[in-house]
Amino acid sequence: MAEVLEHLKRIVAATSVEEVWDSHIRQMASYGFDRALYGFTRFRTGNLEGDFGDTLVLSNHPPSYVKAFFSQKLYLASPMLVWSQHNVGAQSWGWIAKALEDGTLPPEARKVHALNASYGITAGYTISFQPTASRRSLAVIGLAAREGLTQRDADEIWARHGTDIELQNAVMNLKIAALPQNQRRKLTDRQREVLEWVADGKTTQDIAVLVGLTKATVEKHLRLARQVLDVETTAQAVLKASIQNQIFLFEGPDSLPTT
């Protein structure tokens, strides 16, 4: 229990997604789950075909595996990812082998199974997390048991430590949701600043005076912010930037407003 508490302290104190993920990967490996694939989006669609740029993906699997899994859109047929869209909690991968043996695993899912097997990903558990702030959010992690362990081995590990593992993964997920992310579409400091003023109810002319720019320049930064966030209106940009934790960032004591 002391080791679990120490890990949770590290997660809570972390200041970046990378720091959280690095610590979490090491902790999961201590249980025998040495590879993981985590995905988190607040903008999912019913068939997971939403804009992939809005999804945070973290993994310590080989880059070639991750590229094949996503570039070929195999994730759409991944049995555990399909399961995660309709379920919350932890699920053993044992049923996949049984479905494969029974001939009930769909052809596309068989392709996923074959890819996994080629990389030694044959046993593990998937955790689908409770949605956070939005019903369109989806967060899921697949924990692969280290090579040489069978699904029975993984199930025995889960019987002993599953409660602790689920708790640590839940805290990891909540921490990542609270941190700035989606760096592939990162706002510039100026874009973030003008969106923050819009969120505070200021007009374009007000913002121009407040930041010492022309109205046309402010409008340019708002237009570029909409492009970065892939939205049509400034109101949508404010909402999406807020959801992604890209505006009103706390960057230390110096960032606090003075009285």
C-alpha cells in the first residue's frame, strides 16, 4: 500500500502529461503490465471516426505498432476499444481468445488480433474510464502483460492487485484530463491571450486597446486560433480551448492576478 500511495503522490504532483505517463508506465510494469496504450478524447463520435487530431494518444509500444494500429484504422475494429464505448471498468482479454477459437470474432477484429500477436501482445486488461466533464469524452487504456505471461497469469495478477491497479489508472486519467494537452494543435501565447479576453466578455475593439494591437491584428489572431482549433466560430474556439486546458493556464505564482 505504501508503494501505491507514493505513486499516487507522484501523479498528483506531476506538472506535465509526459511526467505522469513516464511514472505510470514504470508503476504498471512493476505489476507485470509493461506496455500500455492510452487514448483520451473529449470529442468522440459514435463510431470513433471523429477528428483524430482531437485525441491524445500515449504509448510505450514500438512506434511501428502504433503506426500500423492507427494509420490502418485498426482501432475501429479493436475488440477492447469497441467494448470500451459501451462499458466502464476493467475487462480481461480472455474472451477474445475464446471468440477467436469459436469463430465468432469478426474478420476486422482478427486483423487486430494478428497485429497484436506479431508484437507479442497476447495477454492483458483494458480499463474504460468513467466520462469526466462531457458525455462525449472517452478515455481507455490497454495494459499488455509482458511477453511470456499468459492470460491466466494476467488474471491471477489482477485477482491480487486489480483494485490497486484500477485506482492508480483512474487517478492517472483524471490528472491527464486536468493538464494542458493536444500539443499538435497548440495555441500561441497571443492566440491564447485574445481568446481569454473574449472569454472575459471583451469585444475585439476592447481587446485591441487592452493588448496594444490594432483591431485587425486581434481579428487575425482570433482567425488563426479558430484554424488551430479547427472550429468555425470564436465562441467554439473559446469552448474548445477551455476544454483542452489551453487557456487560463496556471504557470506558477507569477501568473496569479495582483490586487
